[in-house]
Amino acid sequence: MMAPELRRLAIGTDTVEHEARLLELWETRPGIGGFFSTVDHKEIGIRYVVTAFVFLALGGLEALVIRLQLAGPNLSILTPDEYNQFFSTHGMTMIFLYAAPILSGFSNYLWPLLLGSRDMAFPRLNALSYWIYLASGLFLYAGFLTGNGPNDGWFNYVPYASRDYNPGLNQDFYALGMVFLGISTTVGAANFIVSFFRTRAPGMSINRVPIMVWGTLTASVANLLVVPAVSLAFFMLWMDRQFGTHFFDPAGGGQPLLWQHLFWLFGHPWVYAIVLPAMGMVSDGLPVFCRRPLVGYSLVALATVATMILGFGVWVHHMFATGLPGLGLAFFSGASILITLPSAVAVFAWLATIWLGRPVITTAFLFFSSMILLFVIGGVSGFMTASVPVDWQLTDTYFVVAHIHYVLIGINVFPVAGAVYFWFPKMTGRLLDERLGRWNFWIMFLGFNLAFLPMHLTGLLGMPRRVYTYADYGGWGTLNLITSIGSFVFAVGVLLLFVNVVKSLRSGAVAGKNPWDAPTLEWAVPSPPPVYNFAVIPTVSSRHPLWEDRLGAEGGRSILDRGLLLASGKETIGTTGLDAEPLMVLEMAEDSFAPFALTLGLSLFFVGLLLRSWTLTGVGAASAAFALLAWLWPQRALDERERGRA
Amino acid sequence: MTWPLSYLSASGLRAAKVVPLTWYMLIVSIVVCLVIGIILWAAVRRSRPEDRAVELRDVPVERGGAGIRWISVGLLISALPLVAALIWTMVALAAVAGPPRNPGLILDITGRQWWWQVQYAGSQPLDVFDTANEIHIPVGVAVLIRLHGGDVIHSFWVPQLSGKTDTIPGQTNLSWIEADHPGRYLGQCTEFCGYQHAHMQFEVVADSPAEFERWISMQRQAAAAPTTPEATRGRDLVEYRCGLCHRVRGTEAGAISAPDLTHLMSRRTLAAGTLLNNPGNLVGWIQNPQNIKPGSLMPDQFLSAQQLSDTLAYLETLK
């Protein structure tokens, strides 16, 4: 049912004049002003992706230095202090500055296109989320580059992180940087959640959205719930360090274990947040190349949500050796073993999709399908660490290092590389080179497994993790050399991805609207899409709007070429949460400098806190408040014209 | 080849109860990876179009089978080894978690940056003594270990005898070990604890009961008075300089923030497993610890050659 006011809105087909009108309404003005003020989700998405890849490259270089140090026993390329900063910065970079932001980038770019909308629900919040990500990334790296990088691992256990044992600025950079970054994650998550429930095209009920949307939604809900835990923990750490509070100090009645609870209460759901959207990429990409719909859509969507819900109840498996009571451990052990089941749903759905489909082998297909195997390897090693008595041996050995890399590279980097091959044509209008793509894939795949498969054995032979050097007990040296060689091969593979992107930007084959003959809405618009995405708002009747003629329509045909015109302002349609019935016209925000200005103010604020310069802190806070005021200043154009619910 | 830190086999009761479970999970894991790998490979080979140069859009899009049975059958098959692992885990946990009811020996072990302080209880105050980095236990006896956090968090691990338990400031954690047969078992700190986390090893030495009694009565004695002029000068130096951090029972050196040196020469290694304990290494370590173990809390000493040889002469009497 449509709200009565909405019935008066113009419906029509796309025309040249209509497009010109939309372009005028939506286009970001060129030049430096446009660069700092744009709120276009596609521009923001691409910035996210590029920035995250820069951090991937930096984290990768750090890893290579680490692997040189560990290539043989008793090497001294790095001092212990340098090694500790390198491995901690590597973890921080990959987990916080690459793995999550890269998925935010793809989701930012793709969501409105997948959902048949013209932008995210809160475009300026979207810009803010990117700018803060960038600023906090620079803040954290400023520490590393001045020799004050994090030096206590990404997990940052106290008391080693406390001032008594860690007097430098290292931990202040890390603590404040993480609180800063938390703002970006939080506002981004809120934006995804509202976008999901408000901006889906008419008819796109929640059982018709792509799985990647489910993945990002689930991850966003999790982030909204758990990021406060880690922001609080880092804030308390900073208070302990600077103002002598005793949250974590046993001498003052504090608890070192409190840190671990707060950190892993966040940390474990975060692991799912950085794999679920990537699993969604596979669930959406794989079927395109198998020429059939995904097997078990509803089960896979439900499994995504179930994984996250169970994921809230497993954090203690990072703390099995901390002396907690056995009964508690047994509970978390059971939950950690059982969380394998929803993951297995996805694995069997993917296998069945390939088995029952007609797979056409492309580079994207290779990345997506090989991920299934890497996912299983990372999954079974996780299953082993879920068993408390076994984990008491496995934990903090290289077995766990192998596990985390199969999870993060296998379930994040491989799907992301596949997603680059799959969606690059949409983003740029050009296809990536398939020949180079095969080299890219096979070198990455072989290098990765050469580096990390033998590492399981290194762990089973007892090598502890986070050691800057080691003695050669029974073949550790050989295994580590193999890992170091493999990591360099893998790095060459990743480099080829970058080479392919640069090369194809200039000379790639022209893609056209739908180079993969794929079924979802983003492939119904030109490549790259116009700034307003959809000239007319589509109406959706199935999960596969572009395959309906071939699959047979279940509930009527989707209408893509005729719909609401919405050209009397910067507008898109707001729909109901579950069934996506039209509800209101959403007036979208114009480009604005406020998000950038707010980020600058907050940056000053955090630098002030770091240096304990209260003047600078005050100036930062005042500028931030001023930017917020400008942001929130009432604008008549943003008033909802159509109110009321049918 | 020997793997002193491997845990795929065990030399003690507590570790041994977990080894079969570890192997079970490892084999299940490998089998699962192989089976999934084969299905994946077969699925791609079986189903791809015969013409491998075919254009994507020339392959018809079809619904094919629903495939839901793949998921239900797959889940069912996966659930069996999972449930078995779950039950076995609980059984093994119950068997190894609790400390022994009647331990034959109780030790207090404190993790410190970057060494292990080990305290043996005694029936009288004078029988209580400290040692460092080398833990002697009698074979076939359940040993209860109370773990204390001295500064930051460390983790106590002797893979051949037991899994890990953290040492955390502000709380006392319990662990226990029991060795089947005499031998030396390597231990290592496994919670990241700063610069020298890598060099924070220790050894558990399982002795026959008679051997253990001999060792403990020897350890309970204070250091003998030096008998040569070199050693006497050396003792004075040790009291004056080393005594700021170390203790040698029976002398003026009485600080306890570094390893107890009363029976230094009875230990196999120096600096928590970093060096073998021989005169050359000992001199190198005293003079230049920052080169051997950068960041260690022991400062370089800058002793003259005479002072060094006197010190060595005395330390060598601490058997």
C-alpha cells in the first residue's frame, strides 16, 4: 500500500531531459571544493577502498620485514623493540585499518546500487565516517613513523600497556587513535542499519536483498553493540596512564582481566564483522559465474545472522588460559564448537551452487571458489582451538597465527580480490585483464598456502608466537624459511592485483552495463553509474531482477525502466522496513564541508589529548562543536515533504 | 630430530590425557579439508561447460536443482564429529582441569620480566628457598603449582607436561604437572610480555625421588664461605654490586628482584634459557647482558678484568 500523498508523485520513463535535470541536482561541483564536500556514496566508497588498499600494502610491507627477521633462527635485523612495534602495527593495520574499512568501502559503493536507491540514508554521516577513518589512520601511523607505534600487539594486554611498563607515547597514540577510529565505525554502522531499513527500492522485501547486504547489516549491528566496549577499554587505559586511575591496576583494586573481557567482547564479534560481508560477496558473486541462483538463500541469510548471534557468546575462547573456572570455560568451549554449524551452511550452499550450476571460470570465480577451501581450513583450525584442553596447548603458538591468517586472508582478502575483479568494471567502466588475473590468482593462492600451511606444523612443533627470534628446535628454521619465501611470493601476487588495476584503468576492455550478465540491480545502470544511480526508481519483484525472463517470474516482473521520477529535488524513496512499500520521499543532503570540518576539529581534539595540551584540546572541541552546529543548522530543503503513513 | 616444545606426544599425565583428543581433532580437520577440497574440485570439473572458451552470457541461466539437501545432509554429517569432539572435550577438561586433591609437592612460581621465580615451601621457615628458571620435581608425583603475576602477564607452559596457564598480577592461578619418567622438559613463556618474551624459558627437571631429595637438601643450604682470596674479593663485589637485585643466601646480598644466585652453578642455563651455564657465557652475561638479551633488566657491568675474574671465582663456588 502506498501512502496517499505518494500517489501524486510523477511516474514515468527515463528521458534525456530527465537525466540532465537529475545530473544538475546531484552532481558534485568539480575542483578542490567538491573533493572535500562530496557526499556521493560511490566517491566515498572508492576512497574507502583505495585507502584500505594503501593500508594493506603498508601492513604487507611490515609483514615482509617481520618475515625477514624470522627467516632463520637467531637473526637480528630488527631489535626486540622494533620487532614488537612492527608486529603490533602489522596487526593493527590489517585488522582495523584494512579488513573492516575495505568491506565498508565496497558496501558504501554497492549498497544503494544493490538496493535500488540513490544514496545511503545519511550521506553526510557517510562522508564523516570516511574522513574520520582517514584521520585516525594517519593519527595511528604518526605514532609508528615517529617510533611510537603500538608495541603490545593489537590485543594490547595490560599491565604491559600500562605506564609502569610502557612509559613512551606508544600506548597513548594507540589508545586515543582507537577511540577516534571507533567514531568512524559507529557512525558507519548506524548508517548501514538505517539504510537497510529505509532505502530499499519498492518491492525489495528483506527476503530479496543480496546476501552481501545481509552480511554488512549483521556486521553493522554487531559493531554498534561492541565498538563501545573497546572504545571504553582504550579510554580507561588512557585514564590509567595519564590520570592514575586504577581500572586495570591490581595495586589499586583494578583487574588486568577486565581489559581482556572488554577487548574480546569486542574482538571476537569483530572477527565476524570482517568476514561476514566478505562471505556475502562470495554468496552473491559465485552464482553469477555458476549461471544459477545461490542454493539455499534463506538458510544462508539466516546462518549469517545466527553466526553473529552465537559470535557474541564465544569471546572467552581467547582467554581459556587465564585461570577462569572450568564450568564457564565449558560453556564457551561448547559455543565455539557449535558456531561451526552455521558456517557449514554457507560452505555446503556454495558447493551445491557450483555442483548444480555450470561454472564459467574467470579470475573472480577462482578467487571466490578457492575461498571455500581456505575458509574450511581456517574453520577447522578454529574448531581445534575451541576445545579448551587442546587450546591450552595450541594457544599462543604459531598454530594460531596460521589460523588467524587463513581466516583473515582466506575469508577477507581472497573474496575482496574476487570482488575487485567482479565490481571493478562497474566502478570504472573497464574490465580487469583476465590473463594477468590468472597469474594474479595463482601466485597469490600458491604463495599464501606455501606461507601459511606449513605454519600449522610450526605451531604443532611448539613455536611460540610474538617472539622476535628463536632457537632452531628440530626444524623450526626450515619451516620458517618456507613461510618467509611463501610470504614474498604472496606479496608478488598482491602486487599483480595493483598492477592489473593501474593497467586496466587505462587500457582495460570497455565493460558496458552488465559484463557478467549478472542478476542484481547494480548491473542495470551504466558503468560507471551516473551520480544519481537510478534515473527512475526501480520496482523489484524477485531476488534476480535481471534474470527474471530466464528463471520465470514468481511474483510478477520487476520494473526497471519506468518508476518514480523524483526530480524536484535531491530525492530518493523511503520504504517500509520489511516489505519495502513506499512510505515517504527522502530529501537527501547536499554536498557539505561540515563532515570534513568536524573531522579536522576532532583531529585537533585528539592531538591535544595526546600532547596533553588543553588549549589545543579546547580549540579542537570548539571547532568540532562549530562544525556540528553548521551541520545541524535547519534547512528547509531537507524537511520531509511527504509525511504520514498509509 | 627432537621437538622439545611439541605437544603431539607427552611425558606427563596431564598432557597425555589431551594428546589423543588433539590427534582426533587434527585428523578430523585434515579429513574435512581433503573431502571439501575434493568435492570442490569435482564440482568445478564436472559442471563447467565443455567449451572452456565459452562466453559467460552464452551459458544459459537455469534454476537447476534446489540443492537444499546438500545443506541438510552436509550439516548432519558435520554435526557427528562435532558432537563427538564436544563430548570428548568435556571429558578431557574434567580430567585435567582440577588441581590434584593430594599434591605431593606445592610450588609457588612467579612470572617476571624475563625469568621465572620458583619458591619451594618447607615445614620450617629456613627450609623455604627460592630458585630460578629450573624447576626440580620428583617423578610420578602430582605437583600443584600456584602461579603469581610479578609484573605483567606471562604464561606458564611445559608442553610435554601441561598446557598453558597465565600468571596474572593480582590473582593466583593454579596449574599442575606430573612427570612419567625422569628427564628435562623445556618450558616457555607464551604470553607476550615485552622485549625479551622470546628469551623467557625454563626447564622442569624430573628426578627420581632419591635424586630429588638430594637436590632439595642441597638447595636448602646457604652459600658456603669463600676459601680463596680471589673468591673472597669476589664475594665482596657480589655483595656490593649484584646484591642490589640478587640474593645469595648466607651473604649480605639479599635483594629479591632478580634470580636467587645461592646455587647458581647447579643450574644448566643462564638468563632464563638464553645461554648454557659455563664460565665463558657467565662472564659474557655479567659484563654485557644488554648485548645478549637487549632490554633485559640487568644492566651492563663494566667490571675490570681483575674484578671479573674475582667475581667468577666466587660465583663458581655457588654449587
